[in-house]
Amino acid sequence: MNRRIFLRNGSLAGLALSTISLAACSTAPDNGATPAATDEAAAEASFELHEATVADLQEKMTSGQLTSRRITELYLQRIKQVDTAGPKLHAILETNPDALQLADQLDEERKNGKLRGSLHGIPVLIKDNIDTADQQQTTAGSLALAGHKAQQDAFIVQKLRAAGAVILGKTNLSEWANFRSTRSTSGWSSRGGQTKNPYILDRTPSGSSSGSGAAAAANLCALAIGTETDGSIVSPASCCGLVGLKPTVGLWSRAGIIPISATQDTAGPMTRTVRDAAVLLGALTGEDARDAVTKESAGKAQPDYTKFLSADGLKGKRLGVEKNHLTGSSDAIALLKAALEVLKAQGATIVEVEVEKLTDPLGQAEYDVLLYEFKDGVNKYLSTAGAGVKTLTDVIRFNSENKPKAMPFFQQEILESSDKLENLRSANYQAALRKSHEGAKAALDGVLRKEKLDGIVAITNSPARCIDLINGDGGGGPGFSSPAAMAGYPHITVPMGQVHGLPVGLSFVGGAYQEGPLLTLAYAYEQASRKRAAPEFKSPFVG
């Protein structure tokens, strides 16, 4: 969930950082690694699977150098060393007790000549709002759902298992996908505590797919999956130096995922390379009777998106750059301008466009849609989940009765506001939906068509802010998640450099089901720029 929604809505307008929050998180850059950071960086570089790609791991398994079991063991050891101990990222809520057994089964299949594809034997971490019918819990980070074990795999988890992936564990997240309070802190949940950014440890990993972002960045897994309503994949991917891909709504099924919005929700890949994102994307597509929107993907989804990857894919392409991101005080602007030069050098033509001028006025309508759809979706999910709480009202009551543990830092105003609303037959809801969803589609389609664009580029979001459990997330600075989120269109972010040691991503946005062409653009930029850098777990700067 993108914090900019609340800023546009006025809920956080005027909040200032207190002296307490400034003391807790330095605004000065750490220009030199501390001894602890140096030790962690050295340990990371010596990690046997450091920055390993799917292709690297498949090569090692094919040659017999490693097995899926050994790869899984190495990642589990890494989680203990970096997430549980060491920097204590708090990115992982739990590891899968069945992971090694799954790896053994897949090794046996490989030994017998059965290979399921590129994901065979590859460990994957998934966000804890995605159902797994195993020993792991599905809680959305909420104590109200603690102990809940899903009765059925989410559709995308079924696809993961069928493709031969090893479900390694569940990642922490902003509780209820950051749809609980107007002043929540990204990456914090009552079940898992605060996830840290592995680049500078007192900085936010952003959210709501905070644990998936921090884990993939810190090499705790081969691949990770997040979910997004508005910014929850691309924002943590940007802040954690990753490739994040929010697919067109309907390309991946949402069945078995704790919802916010039937209009905007989708899961998607969070990886260290564009190629790995393409591999994961194709494996999890498919029509699902439990999610009617997936019918729209018929004839549009691709089983293999790696065929779109071309290092010269920017030649002859015409890209629009968000004009609003070219001026201002953000240090990320210099990175964008440098990225534009790379795009031009690779053969792309760049023109200025003003998408945010058209979509920013839709923010209130978007927020209203999410409030209405959250109540409807959560009540439907809980009614059949078998959890202790059966309705959103039950969740609110649980949090109130367990306030010291469930709400020690911020409250649940959004849950309460949503629960007071009417059903989806409401005229107010229908009007808001038309304004936000149809308005965003018209805006993006209009700009793409008028300027004859292959895609739109922008700064994904500002460098990671301080973790501030007292005031919540701060605001301000450029960000570009909302246009594609409201429209339900694809959005890919790729690392484009760092500001004072904090990563920033370059966004590529296109029309519905244009994942393939966008991957072409993103891959060509990635190969020409090579801006992904592994984290060094730097401690806060002390002046």
C-alpha cells in the first residue's frame, strides 16, 4: 500500500519528524562502513550462493555440484545468520518445516530424469498474506490471525509447487499490507516486528512487501514473491535494490491471497535480475475459476517471458518520462537523468509526458475504492478461512482487546473506517470506482497513444526513509506507483543507482498485458547500466 495515498488524502499532511525520531534515525549518510557492516559484507561476499540467479542454480544442480537439498540448506543457514542473528533483518516470519523434504523429492525426480522446468528445485520465499496448505501460518502479519493455517494453497502456490519450486518460508510485511493505520510504519507487523533495510539498517525497506524485498536483497532466497495494491511490490523493490514486477491485474490469480482490493490487488516477482523476474512471471500465469478476472488473460498470458529479453531491446523505442520527476530537490532526480542518457545511448527516443497531472487528482477516489473493497474482500476471505476471527469486525475487536501487543505504536483507523461502509452496491463506491479505475486507464492509454510510446519511465520512489515507529512513515518526494496501480496495468522497477548508499529504482509502465514488451525495455536497461549492488548491512551513521 503506497503511503502517497494517505499524503494526498491529507491524513498525514503537516506531520513533522520529532526530535525523538531524528535521534532514532540519522539523516546523515554513512560514507564509510562500520566494522560490523564490513564484517557482514565480507560474510555476504563469501556466501556460496551470493547473488546466485536461477540459471546459476540450475547449472550447479545439472552438473551435480549442488543439489536442491544443499541449496535449500544453505539458504536456511543464511536466514539464521543474517535474519535471526547478525543484522537481524526480521524479514522472515517462519521457515517451512517441509522445505528439506520437498527439496529431497525434487532431487529424486531430477535423478530419475524428470525436470519440471526452470524452477525445479529453486527455493522461493512468499509473503505472509498468501495461503499455503502446509504447516506454515498465513496471517498478514496480524496477531488476530496468529495460528491460522490455510486449508488450500493459493492458486499461485499451486503453480509454484507444480513448477518444482521449494516453498522456503513466509516473509514479514507491513501488517494487513499496510492498510491498518494512516500513520503506520512500513515493514512492521504485530506478529513479526520491524523489518530492516539491509543497505542501512535504520532505514525502512518500504512496504508492504517488506520482508520479501529485504530477503531477496540480502540473498536469503533465490526468488521472492510480494503482493501489491499500490506500490507494495515496486516500492520495496526500489528501496532494496531489486527488480520488482507488478503484473496486469488478472495475469496472476489472487485466489487464496488475503485481499485489500479486487480491482487493484496482484502478486508479483521480487528478484535480483530481470531474467529471474521473467522466469517466475511465466510460471505462475493461468486462468483460475476462483478468480474471474484471470479469464481476461486468455490468449494474452505467456508461459515463457524470457523470450522477450534482448540486450538491444531499446533500439528504436519511444519512451515518455514523467516531467514532474525531472525537477525538484530529490537526489534521485540526478539518477533519473543519468538513466535517461543510458536509454538514449541504447537507441531510445525520450519525450516528456505529464501522467501524474492526470492521475494525482484521482487519489481520493482510489482510497475510497480500497476502503469499500477491503471490507468486502476480507469478510469473504475470513468467512471460509477457518481462522479464529470471522469478520473484519472481529479483527478490530481483537486488536482493541489486545492493544499492548497488537497496537503498541499505531492504531487501526483504516480498519474501522472500512468496517463502517456500505456494501459494493453503494452508489458512492460505484462512482469512486469509475473515477479512479477508469480514469487512470484513460489517462495512461491516452498518453501512450497520443505520444506513440512503448512505455513510460519515472523514478519509482524516493530513497528509503528512516524507520519511525513514533510518527510512522514520512512523505514527500517523487514516486510513480499509483497510475499503473489504479489502472491495473503492469509496472516494472529496475535498480538505477544509489543515493548515499540507498538504492533507487527506475520504473517502466505500459498498457494492459504488456509485460513482455516492458521486460524487453527493462532488461536492455539493466544490461546496459548494471546498477544492482548487494547490500552491506551498514549501521546508522553517527556524527
